[in-house]
Amino acid sequence: MKYDVIIVGAGPSGIFTALELVRKKSSKSILMIEKGRKIEQRYCPKEKTKECVLCKPYCHITTGFSGAGAFSDGKLSLSYEVGGDLPNLIGSYKAQEYIEYTDKIYLEFGADPKVEGLENNEAIKDIRRKSIEAGLKLVDCPIRHLGTEKAQEIYCKIQNYLLDHKIDIQFETVVEDLVIQDQKIKAIKVADSKTKKNKEMIYADTIVIATGRKGADWLKDMCLKHGIGHSAGTVDIGVRVEVRNEIMEKVNNVLYESKLIGYPAPFKNKVRTFCQNPGGFVSQENYDHDLAIVNGHSYKDKKSENTNLAILSSHNFSEPFNQPIEYGKKVAELVNMLGNGKILVQRYGDILDGKRTWQHELNQSNVVPTLLDAVAGDITSAIPYRPMMNILKFIQAMNTVVPGFASTETLLYGPEIKFYSNRIDLDQDFHTNIEGLYTLGDSSGWTRGLMMASVMGVLMGQNIHKESSEFNM
């Protein structure tokens, strides 16, 4: 089989690469390879079982058309200051310009026109004053909230649009290897993602790798095997915090999502909030080798009595150890071990008292866990001292901004690890050191989240179309 363009991964960056090529009326033959299923066939049995059943060969929450992001909270951050380091590669002005361009595409496919965080200027000033008092920085970022269930509808429309416009999408197919000769990409080796059978080679002169966070580890292996330029990036280690809506009410009403950054003593590592879900639900995602990672969902219509958000501590490594993805996986494995393969939850007050949390204590609390099968235990026995201290100091600072945030009953779920720490060496047009090979989105290490990954896809589509037009002149 031979195509002009192969896109590996049908997450936001891969989707918007194909979508932009269609919108530009490209004549190129395009194939998308996706490990999981069509979006309408993605289903988590936990909705019925109330307990994770460890779906094989992959988790439907993290794998399938639209990737992991669309099955979390579905929030589009509309500021270049949020979403990773792509502005460092292409420039802040261009990044903001393409955020606005990409946002219009989402609106065309049915995104809610309401943007959160634009009103209540005096209230925002008050939150900023308290943030400054606490030694934290408040990042202004308007949010377009798709909602978990509405995001699925939007991406289903995009999926069908691509299929209607003759984009070939090969579902339930895994890329086992890249074929590179003389520093030029030639083909990919694929197989059935369930059986590992039906192996074949598919050729293309242009291959775009857009495998998301779930595929970051695989891409790192490809880099090591084939000499693709890359470097060790940052690994984020953290927890998902859950409190009653009453605690977060003011911030939820004014900002919807508060993006706060701090550098707590004594280590001064960057610590930040991420993915805030008012009235949301704590969720579980499963990665390869049955690694259970905590996340959060926020629906448009279905609401809980709680708000959850991640607190992430950023860490870099150089020598003699420079494998941040492996480090993050080991931390996650330790937390999973203490939870007997499930997400662990602990009360903040119990951490301060130097004790584990017991189920009967959770039953007595005002904060009722929304992740029903989380196991009460001791997160501090698994998360290393440095990130744990950073998280606890940050929670104390947050209490100045949001009184009651550091209450005894505040819940900490773990592990929340972000696997985008391998960074591919790219130029501003996303070329790697291998001719014809490009990498995008969270797996490339340059983006974090739906919007920036989508923007990178739009730019990739335009770059391919532009290079094709110049070649044909």
C-alpha cells in the first residue's frame, strides 16, 4: 500500500492535520492509523460495573478516535500561555493567531459559543491579589468548555466529515515500527492491535507521528532505535485534589478554571494547577502494562457536588539519569502497588497527621469521593519526598486563595503523571532530522492539552499543503 501522507494517531493533532488538508482541498492521498476504535464504539464498562475491569488490549478512555483528551473534560484553553511550549517554537503571536483560527473550527462543528472567564473583572482582581499574597501567579486564560459528552459529539462529527471526504482511517491497527533508510522515512510496519496479526508495510513519503501522551513512550523507543533527534524533557508528578463545590464556588463562578503557578520552598520546582472540573468527576485511565492513572471529567449536563483539579510538580533530569518517562512510570507503579492496582485516595488531614486514610473515615466525611472504586490508603508511602512536599506546600498556599482548600477532608488521589516528557527536536515547520518524518502534539513533548495539540495539527496540515503547492509550481 502507498499513500502520500500517513498520520499515526487520531488524537487532536492528527485529526486537525487531516482536517486542514481537507479544508485546503488537498489532492493528496491520506491514511490515518488509529490503535483504537471509532468514537461511537468507544465505551467504558465502568459506567455499568462501577469498577475498572482493565479492558484489553487497551483502555477505551485513552485510545480511539479523538484520543484521551476528548474523554476527559473537553476544555479548550484560549491563551498561548497555556498548553505547553509550542509558542517557543513558532512564536507567541502566531500561536495566539492559530488558537483563534482553530477555535472557529471547533465552533463550526458545534462547540458551545460561551467562553468562561471573561467577566467579573473585579472578582478576578481579588483572586489575583490573594494569589500574590500566597506567592502564586494567576494565569488569565479564557476557557471554552466542550464537556466530556459534548466533546464526543463534536469529534464524532469531525470523524464522519473526514470519512465523507475520502480520508482513509484504519482503526484497531498498531504501528509496530518505522522504516527509515538513509535518514529518510519510507514506511510503517503495522499489525492488528488486538491479535498482532495481519502484519503489513504501508509506504508514504510524508509520515506524521501524533500518538498523544499514551504513545509518548513508544515514540521515545522509536527515537532511540532510529536515531530521531530528541532530548529528555520534564515529567509532571502529582495528585488530583477533590473538594466540595462550596469551597471552590467563587473561583468556579468567576474563572471556571483557575490556572495557578508557584515555586514553593525549599526546592523551588514549578508546581501548577491543571484541568479543573467544577461539579466534575474523578476518573481513571489505564495505560500500557495496566498502569492506572487518575484524571478528571466534567460534563455539560451531569454534575456532582465536588470540584476536582490536578496539582502537578515538574521535574527534570540530566545525568547520570535522563529518563523522565521511566521515572514517572515507576512512581505510578508504586502508588498502584499500594492501591492493589487501583487509584489511591487519602485525606489531606491524615497526611499532616502522619497516618493513612481508612474507608470508614471517608464514609464520615463531607467530601464524598466521586471515583467510587478508589482505595483509601497512604499516597505518601509511594510518591517521593520532593514532589510530595511541593504538593503539600502548594495546597497550603492555595488555602490563601481559596479558604478551606487545605481542610482535613480534602481528598488527594494518585497517581497523576503526565507522560509527555520526551521532547523531539523540531524546527518551526515540525521537521525532524529524518526527511519526511514529523511529530506533533503531546507525544512530541511540545504541547499539553486539546487546543495546542489541535493548533499544531492545523499548522502541520498547512505546511504539507504549502510544500506540495510549491513542489507543483
